[in-house]
Amino acid sequence: MKRKITDLSVRFSENFILNMIDCTPDSPIYETAMQELKELEDRAYSLIRPRAVAAWGEIDREASSDGIPEGTKALFTIATLGKEISEWSSCLFREGDYLGGMLVNAMADEALFQVDTAVQQAVIEMSRSMNMGVKQRVEAPNDIEMVSQRLAWEVTEAKEEIGVGIRSSYMLDPLKTNCVIYLLDRFCSEYRTAHNCKNCKAVHCKRRMAE
């Protein structure tokens, strides 16, 4: 079973994007940043190409561990925004517009988060159609080995389906691309698709929900 997801849309939250770059209403550059953000938004929307693919498979020997044995049933997902938005952010930094570069990067992160939320709903629908629950969401390198990203890339055929490549380091390309693996269980009645902040090493993330 495989599902390509292209009917994705994003909507920026200006206040949250500014908060992501530590620009709060009491900051001396808040008004300047808000104005630049408004000027950048339309082009950012035009450059974001959100798409994703989810496919059924199993954890192989290389990606397995004591907690995630070989043969574990899973839905492998890869979601991307495309390369254009990252290229624009990098271009702004090269031109010396550091504020603009940070804002575009923050907009991309916000968009990728929203795409992730949409993919979770697709995972629930696919799992339900197979009469299985989602017992765990795992992400490399916190929950599973980095080699799992290559497995996900192969299972989903992400290159052919959504134009995502992979490097020898198992990092996905384009930059703004996420890989999430959902472990399935026929005896699980829940759908645990949400990101677990307690297990995440990104301790400075603005979306962090755990101490």
C-alpha cells in the first residue's frame, strides 16, 4: 500500500514565525521584522511545493534495534517542501539580508510542521484501512538509526514519487524534508502519530512541549 499526498496547503502564523527567530513584541526590531515578513510572504507561498508519500513496509535488519525488531510492520513517510524555498533563504543570507534569510527559513519550518500534521491524518486513515493501530512514531536519529531514512526512501520510492534524493550520510535532499516512521500493531487501538517532545534532542525548539 502506498499513498502520494499532494493536496497540501499551508498558512503562515506571522506572530509564531517571529517568535521562532526570538523576535517578540517588545523587541526593538519587531515592527521592522513584521514589515519584512509581510513583504516576503507572497513569494514564500509561491516557492513552497508541499508533497508527501507514505508506504507500507517492514523494518529491516539494518534499521532494527532491541526496541524495534526486524520485521516490525510500519508506515514509512517522507514529506518535502521542495528545494526552491531553501535556495531562496540561502540566497538572502549570501546577499547580506540576514533578517530576511531567517524569516524565510522560519516560514519553511512552519510550513513543514503543518505538512507533518496533514501526513499524520493520512497515516491514521491508512492504518485504519488495514485494521491496525499506530503504536509509536519514530524519527532518526533520536528513536531509530539514521539508516532507517534510506529504508524509508526506498520503500516509498520517494525519488520517483516526490523528487526527494538521499546522500551517503542518509540525509534527505532537499533540505526541508522530513522522514517519519509509524510502527503499526494489529492489537493497538490507538493512533499515536504525534511527535514526542520528551524524546527529542532539539531542546531549544520553539514548539517544544516538554521540560
